[in-house]
Amino acid sequence: MGESPAEPRCSCGHGRGHVMVSPEPEYSGWQTFVVFFMGVTAPPKSLSYRCRVCREVFFKTTDPEELRNHT
Ligand SMILES: [Zn+2]
């Protein structure tokens, strides 16, 4: 569904939209504190897409548009 050939994939062929792939938000130090200790949501510094089957991080983005979707 709307997948382009340029879509990044892990070794076992899972793309970003796959059910076995989770975006892992990365926060800077102070953001981690704010998010986890004060319950405030802040956009992460970056998103790492990791396949839960092969444990490979095959795509990482710092695109603000994409980060906002995961706030
Ligand atoms: Zn994989």
C-alpha cells in the first residue's frame, strides 16, 4: 500500500510500516527527564526504526514532520 521501491528495509525485508517494526524515539538528556518524570510529551530528537525480528535499526530520521507524528 503506497510503498515505493526506495522504502528502506531491514535484512529480513520489513519496511517502516510493518507490524514487526517499531519506531524508537530518542530523546536528548533533558527531554528524557521531562518526558519520563514529569509526564510531559516533547517531540523526540530522532526516530530509529528497529525490526523486532532481526533487531536491526535500518532507518533513522530527524525529520521534524515525522517526529511530530510520534510525539
Ligand atoms: Zn528484520
